[in-house]
Amino acid sequence: MTDEQRKIFISYPPLRDVLFIFGAGTSHPDGVPLQKEILPMIMNGSIKEIAESEIGGEVIEFVKENFEFDEKLNFPRLEAVFGFLDYFILQNESLSKKYSNERLRKIKEYLIKLLHYIVDYRTEKKSIYYRLFWEAVSEFNSNISIVTLNYDTLLEQAFDFLFEKFGYIDYAINLMNYEKNEKLKPFNFWIDPRKPVAVKETENPVAIKILKLHGSLNWKYCNCCNQTLLTPWDRKIDLNKGKFLGYTYPDKVEYEYSCPIDGTDFETLIMPPSYYKELTHNVILPLMAEAGKEIRAAKRIVVIGYSLSDADIHIKALLQKHLSDKQELLVINRKNPPHIKLRYSSLSKNVKFLEKTFQQCVSDKAFMKSLLTV
């Protein structure tokens, strides 16, 4: 810490002006596929790395043998495939001699890794739309929080121009990156905004919660020490070994990630689209509680690009428990057909609907000002 710096606690106001809830419609403009597009991308051979990999081959074979589909029009729904796997896994049953319970568990993990691979495959470039979102937040109102149901890291990557001088991202989970352990020294680059932060005398930064209720591509979980490592720039997976890949900078030498504490292979930390959700995970469970607090604390809740699908009953339950009719609920989607309006109307009498894309929202400075001004 230099003479020009001081250490401060960054505190949150007791109430949040706006809570944003982001669905797939906010990342889709940057190339992140919608859920209905993912299984066709796995099955149609368009991504050579998947088609020729051990993990891809195993999943493709399983789907072909257990689901009938028309490759031009009617692929099975991704949640149907996960749901089928979950049935046997939860019952601790085998499907057949070929598909033992152990193999079904492996196929499910392979499918999750393909999901991870495809989302990362489409998010190499930075997002101009999330950049516009952050520009509006920094100009008009920083007293916000965000719940995102997207795995991608476009939202966080777009924040980099605001880092330190404006504020910090708070994932609201305990990260290995915060520990002052010699083994973790190479990863201590992420600042914990819930502890005293060194800032310049002229700066008064804020912290903004980004609650990723379905997990994230840049979270690596060790099921031995039960900790999560944040790797903001490393999201790759080897589709033959199933290992996470990292790169040294600036020479970019590739290496395989393992837990720096105990050497265990990391697991993905994304919640797949299934009718069964593993909400007791020791990372996801506290995030759900944190999201409930943010819903209760918000004056205005703005949902963008999210249809509140039937597979996300946990999100409906979260909103139903914590949302009151005194709070303003604004639902923004490209289209709001009757079935979507009914889903949200069951949550609040004070709900309004707007048909607008995320690109249109963030590209309209006056609109963003009105959205952020409460």
C-alpha cells in the first residue's frame, strides 16, 4: 500500500435500488447458444473437436441409442436427456448391461463438460452489450445487484474497464483466491471486497454482487477440500481427458489444472438444465440464500431475457417466497407471449411487461437511465 492509499471497508446500502435477473436472452446476442440449440450442436457434427473426442463420442452414442429424433427439426430437449439420466442415477439403477449406473453417472458428467465446452466455444470475444450495461450503471446508479442464470463470463469480462477505480465484483462465495496460503499465491489476484480494500485517496469504489445461481465456467470446484478456485481467463476443457486447461502468460504454455491444495482433479461447477436441480451443493445453497436477501432488499426487480421455464421451479420458488406486491417487477423479453405473462403474474400483482431485446435496452441511454433511476 502506497502513501496515497488507505484501506476501507466497502459497505452495501441496506436497500438495493435495482436487482437485475439475467437469463439466456442477455448473452445470446454475443453468440452464447440458447438451451434448445446446444444438443443439436453436439449431435450434428458441426464442431469437429466434439465429434472426434472421447467425451463427445460417448454422449452422442448414448443419445442416439436412447432417443429418436429428426436431425433437421426435432432433437430431444436437453433437460429431457439430463432428466432421463437423473432418473437412473437417483434410483441407483442401471439402464441396461451396457449402461450401468456408474457409466450413466460418467455420461452425465461428460454431457455437463460438453455444455461447458460449447458455451465457452462461443464466448471468446468481449461483449459490447454488457459493456454498454456497465457504462450505464457507472453513470446513472451503482446501487444494484445481479442474479444471472448464465454460465458464461461475458458479464464479468465486460467489467474490466471499471475495475478498482469504480469498484469490484462480489461473487458472494468464498474463493481459494482469497486465502494467504503459499500454494495459492499464484491465484491471489482476485480481491475480496468484503474485507478491507486498499484504495487511492481520490477513489470511493463500490462492490456489486453477481450471484451466479447456476454456476460459472470460471469456477473450478475441488470435492476433496470443498473449495472453489476462480480462474477468470482459463475456461477450457480437454474433451479426451476431461481436464481443465490453463495457460501461462504471456508465452501461453498449456497445462492441466488440479487443486493446488491437495492435487485433486477439479470438477465443473455448473448446474445442468434438468427438472432435478442439486440445490444442496455447498456453493449453490448459500448463493440461493443470498439471492433471497437481494430480492427482499430490492425496490425494483428487472428480469431480462428469461422465460421462467418450468425446469427452473427453484427460481419461481425463490421469487414466490421473497417478492412482495410492493416491489416493482419489470419483465423484459423480446416477446412476452401469454404463457410467460401468466408465469410472472402468478408471482406479483405489481408486474409490468416490456417487449424489448437486451441489445435494444442497453443501446438506449435514456431508457437505461430510467431503468436505473428509482
